Amino acid sequence: MRATLRAVSALLISSLALTACSSGDDGQPAASACAPSAGGPVNLTYTSWIPGIEEVVKVWNAKNPNIQVKVQTGPNGNGGTYQNFFNQLKAGNAPDLGHIEYDALPSFRVQDGLFDLGKCDIVAKAKDKFVPWTWNQVSLGDQNAAYGVPQDAGPMAMFYRVDLFQQHGIEIPKTWAEYAAAAEKVRAAGGYITNFSQSDINQFAGLAWQAGGRWFANDGKEWTVNLTDDKTKKVAGYWQDLINRKLVSTVPPWTTEWDNAYNSSQAWTWISAVWGANSIATGAPKTSGQWRVAPMPQWSAGESVAGNWGGSSTAVFKSSKHPYEAAQFALWLNTSDEALSLLNEKANLYPATVAGAGLPALAKGVAFYGDQKIYEVFAQASKQVTPDFTWGPTMTATYANASDGFKKAVSGQGTLVDALTAAQSSTIQTLKSQAIPVKG
Amino acid sequence: MSPAAAPKTRESLLSRSAAMLVMGVCTIYFLVPVWWLFVGSSKSRGQFIDTDPLWFAEFRLFDNIGDLLAYRDGVFLVWLANSLAYTGGAALLGTLFAAMCGYALAKFRFPGREILFNVVLSGVLVPATALALPLFLLFSNFAATNTFWSVFLPSLVNPFGVYLARIYAAASVDDELLEAARLDGAGEVRTFFAISARLMFPALVTIFLFHFVAVWNNFLLPLVMLSDERLFPVTLGLYSWNTQVNQLPELRGLVIVGSLLSIAPLVVAFLSLQRFWRSGLGAGAMK
């Protein structure tokens, strides 16, 4: 797995070197305006790794004989599909539509690979259907632009073991200060309050997002990188303290060890996104019925701010010859009740639309959570996510750098702040090496 | 046995048991992951998490295999068949080409022979990884990406096989034998298939196995070339599933059973061809 990632990143470098000798201008030119294609049925290709996406597309194809969509698939974005997109853009055979996570959109934007769907009247009109912060994730700083249609969101909340907290008479923490205090009591009772994710930096990004950290900014000319702003440092310092006092466990996330910590009642809470509901339910089957969901702990009592972890969009590539039809499909996929219900059922996607929070599937109580209507908590959280968080154009590299430092910090070498400082300077280096204008 | 030989025997006993120890440790080291995989494949998802990873819980291997084969209309079987077609087909044809090429380089004198051989040899140094992207751009020019051929054709090339074939041909095919065949009126092609290829057979098995493993493990080429799930080899398919585990944790069990099934063809190939493989390696070592 590790070796594969290396190989993929080696490819990234070699592909940059090869840009000069690529060709791909054959065939008709790509469309620049967003107008319906003249005459005849349109065939679109759509690359996505969402489990079960074929069945959703099948519904569309049955209803739209004139716009037929063919699904292509592959590993997840950072697992190779993003690199494939870049290669295909270079070779001129990119699909019409692609699944791109919010944190990867800027990298396609700086390579000028995306069609601006803001030019399509149907997309511009649909703007108000989406939760505002998700729209910011695709407009990338230009309110009239849309480099994708928001698909899903990952508003964060706190999963916790209601039985254990009650049994030991510990109050459910509402602020981060209470959370740290609870961590001591949980440790005294033989558990860990949670697991600090040493290798999946996205969780930390969500925590920083909630605290008001803003890692990147783009004024239209230049990027600013700020992985070490005060808010982010505050979050890093907070978790560093818990790590130093050995109040959190640090098993690598998404492993069986990690599942086991939850399944064997060692870890009592998890600050995670809405899709995490399914991760616990499948990873910790023995604890069924004992989990509940509460809003994320707050930095100041009485506030209600949430972070976001994950989320993705459906983008149209610049090389597409049928952007209008592609936009029609993308809108149906991400706003219609039938598609959103299916995406939720097949892949646990949580809709990015305002109305999506009212899907019947999201109104039900969930047995694993003691029949709590957990999605109501997430619907609230989704409204509370602060809107102006921007991702950088080289997140894969930034994550890798930060993750190296986090792993060291967890094993006692250096601190999380050191790791962020190092990631800060290497991110600036990466931007410079790709000739992306950057301050500093 | 004479008394003088006694200390020698003891010594060799010592070194023999040391060798056995090293081999025993290596064997355990190499087999434990396979054992883990086998045990893991036999468990339900819940037991996989919370029971001893190196020993069995409730034995559900066949249920798990059933789940795997039923998942998404049996796409796993399609992957397995693809892998066999890519790997088996490419290894068979590739071995034939390598054998002919190596044989020609060993047995015919022609201008530029050494240069040609050196160029082929330098091909050994270029990792398959580095070629995936140029190949993708090349195939894009012919609109041939995302096809069976985009993975199959590049897999036919095997410079290391040519190198081995040349050495084996020089070692095992006698020039006088070839002259006799020519005197008897056999054409070069017939001589190759009727006499030389048979003499080189153990070596060809070695080349076949090397090639088989190389193509089987060449993960990056299909990753870059293919986006139609029905064309994936099993390695890429399992990798794709594995990257979706965060989203759909149920997939982890399928990935583990799938990995177990996917190593079966390799094990079969090695065990059944082991006899030839050993003698082939030996022939190379002699020269």
C-alpha cells in the first residue's frame, strides 16, 4: 500500500516532467460556453469510485434516453484516480464528469482542468439549493463560479458511549475543556476518551476548521499557506497535551486494531463526520445500542460551531464536449430526491443540499444508536460549519508531510506544532516547484 | 567410515543444523502472513476484529467465498479471469518471443548482435513503473487506452527473459546438433521448435515463471490504463475495494478473502512447475 502510494507520487513527478511531450488536440474542440448540444443523443462518461454508483446512474439512463451516462471506476482519488484524471487531461481523453473531493478541487483548478459550471444557467440557478458552505467549496473564491456541483458533506459531531459515561457518572462534555477533564476520568476508569488520528490528517483539518483555522487563501493572484495560524496551533496544543498525558490512544486509524479499540469498549468517543456512523456500526458490532451522537465540543461554552471532514463534488472536465448535458446530469445526481436517497443507501453519502437533510432515510432512528435520530444532530451541524475554509492546491503532499510529522509526534519525537511547521514550509516548496504563485 | 572422518561429520552436522535453523526461521517468516490471511479469511467480520488473528474462530471460509463471488454480480471472477488472461497469455507469448530472441542472439552471428543484446539488456534496468505513463500517452494517441490490449501488449516485452534465454541457449543447445539438423534439411524455424526449444525447455519454464510474476505484479500499468471495472485484473480490483474501506467497511472482509483466492494461481503455478524451475536455474548457474 505504502509502496503503491510512493509509486503513484513518483508518477506524479514524472508526469509533470512529461507535460511537454504530450499531445491530445485531436477531434473537435471542447465546448467553451454552456449550451445544449445540437442534435442527436449525447453520450457522457463519468468516473467515480462511490460504491454502488452504477445503480444510481441506471435510474438516470432509463429516464433520459438522449443523455446516456457510462460509469467508469477505479480506486479512490488519492489512491490513483486523481492522477489518472491528470494523465487523461494531458492525453485528451478525460471523462466528461469526475468525482472529486472538495480538498482536491483546487489542484484541478490550478491545472486549469475544470469546466466552470457557473456559466451554465441551470447550475447558477441551483445555487440556493445547496448548504452555503458546500457551495463555497466548489466556487473557490469566485461567487459566480462553480467548478463542480456539491455532492456530499461531512459535518462533524461527537459519537459517544452513553452506557459507559453513565456508569461512571461522567458528564457528556460540551466544551473542549470539559472533554479534557472527562478524558482524565475515562482514563482512570481504564478506557481512552478517543483515539488521536496520527495518519489521517483530514480529521485534524476538521478540528482546525471548527476552531477557525484557515490553512490556505487565494487572492486571485497568489496563494497564502498558513498551517500554523493561532487557531490551528491552539488545536494542536490541545491534542498534544492529551497525548503527553497519555489520555488518548494513538492506534493508526482504519485498521483492525482501531476497530477493536471501539469494539472492546476501550475508546469511548469519536469526533467524526456523519459518515462515521457507519464506520462504528460495522467496526464495533458488539457495542450496538450503546452509542449516541452529540454536537462537537465547543471552544467557548454556549457556542455552536461544527467542523467538516470529507465531502465531495461532481465536476465537469474542461475537455468535455457536452458540458450542458453533463451539468444536467450532475444536478440530477446531487439534488433529486431519488438520486440522493440511493446515494445515501448505497454509499452513506450525506447530501450537500438544504432539502437533502429531510430525506426519509435521514429522519429515522438508528438501532445501533439506541434508536436516536442521529441525523438530526448532523443536520444541525451542517448548518453550523463555518463557510470560508479553503483547501490548497497540493493537499496530497501537504497531508503526507503533516502525517509524517504527526506519526513522529505521537511516538514522542517533536510535537504536533513542529509537524505543522514542517508541513508549512514543505507545502510552500511544493507550490513553488509546481510554479504555483505563493507568498513566503 | 574411517575414524579420521568423524570430526568432519560433526562439523557438518553443526553447520547443517545451523542452516536448518536459518531456513526454519525464514520459512516461518514467509509463511506467517499467508497463514494470517488464511485464518482471517475464515472469520466473520465481527470475529475478525476481536479474536486472535493467528487462530481460527468459527470457520466461515466457504460462506465468505460465497459472499465474495456473489458481490456485484461476481465481478471478482471476472477480475480473476482477466488476470489469468493478461498474465498467462502474456507470459506464454512473452516466453516464446524471449526464447526466439535469446536463441537468435546466442546462435546466429550477424552484424550489430552485441549492440542489440546490450540495448535489450539495458531494458532490464528500466522499471516497469517508469514506463506506465509514457505507454498511457502512447496508447492515448491511438485511442486504445481502457482496452484489453492496452495492458496485454506492453506485457509481452521481457528483456530479462531475452537475457536468460540467450545464456540458456548458449549453455544447452549444442552447435553440432544444429549443424546436424541443418544437414538433414530442417529449416531454422523447424530446428528451433523441434530441437532447440526442447533442449531449452527447463529454462523456458524459468522464464515463464519470472514473466508470470512480473506481469502479475505490474500493478501500475492497469491502474493507469484501465477505467472499466470489467477489464481490471484482480490486483487492481482488490486495491480499488481496499481504498473504499473507509466508506464501506464491509469491503474489508471481501478484500481479505479475495487476496487469499488471488494468490492461489501463483501457488499452483509455482508448485506444478517447481521441478523445471530448479533445473532451469541450475543450467544458468553452470555457465
